[in-house]
Amino acid sequence: MRRFGLKVFSADAVDFIGRIIGQGERSVFGKPADNGRRIKGPLAGGKSLLSQREQQVLLCLHEGKSNKEIARALGLSEPTVKFHLKNVFSKLGVSRRAMALAVSAKLNLK
């Protein structure tokens, strides 16, 4: 956490990360994990935490694209890309691109 300049997670972020890491049966994209067990909670029932567009934006982020490049690739405006990135950051409990990449890599989202 210090590597990212972050000293403390909010209570909501700690709860969210604990649910994801502690019950890693489903990824944030709603895909079943290798062990195939079912979980209870917000990711149960095949529901995805991230919308389809947020997933696409996150994948572009993993490719190292800038907001402008993401917008061109997905046929969106830059403010719309920023909106989706803000939502992704919020749902992953992070505040920066690098942190989102690290958390999504840790959760095997790419």
C-alpha cells in the first residue's frame, strides 16, 4: 500500500477487498473461478461487479492506452471514458490507474 502512497483504506474498501480476496470464488467480471464453488453476496448468481463497458475500459487500461486512445477504440468521448474509469476505481476501491491495474492483476481480471 505504501508503494502507491496509500496509508489507509476506507472501511468500505477493506470490506470489499476482504469479500473479493477472502471468497475468491468469482472474479469481478462474474466469471467462475477454477474451483467452481458458489458464493453468497454481491457477486453470486453470475452478476458482474463491473458493467460490460467498464470491463472494456479496464482491458484498454491494461493495454496501456490513454483516455484519448480508449475513447477512440471504444467510440466514446473522453469525458465518458473518465466517467467509466471513475466507476471502475470506485468499485475496485482505488484512486489511481496504477492501483487499478495492480488490484485487477491481483484478482486475475485481465
